[in-house]
Amino acid sequence: MYYYVYILTSRRNGTLYIGVTNNLQKRVWEHKNNLVKGFTEKYNIHLLVYYEQFDDIKQAIMREKQLKRWKRYWKIRLINTMNPGWNDLYSKVC
């Protein structure tokens, strides 16, 4: 089983959301369809712009916490490195 840390956004350089899951396809689908009540629904955060895969849940959770502590511009730089066009990567995980 794999675990994923992911970043969603509302638009390029928009509001960011960081999460962790063991089923990236399902979890992003839930966000896209507003089945996850709260922050992502309120701010229309539906675009998957970054993710990392892990073999160990503890490593994934540690990475999620690390990214959440990062400054915003570090997160944007990370996204720009992997996905400079800020394309929705959801189709790649389906």
C-alpha cells in the first residue's frame, strides 16, 4: 500500500490545501465533488497540483506536517518545480 501527501489549490497561486491519504484518486475525487466538508469546499479548492508517494504512513504524515509548516513561497516553489503550469494532475492518478 502507498500513501500520498498532496497539495490542492483553487487556481494558480491561489489558496492551498495540504493533505495525506492512502487513496489519492478517491480522496481528490471527494474534494472535487465537495464531499469533504469544510475548507476545500468553502474556498473551491479542487485542483491537484502536487503529490508525493510514500511506502510508510509515518513518513507521509511527517512530510505533510513539514509542508504545512513551510512558508507559502516555499510551497509555491515546490509546485513550480514539479508542475510549472499548475495543471490539474488528477487525470494522471486515475
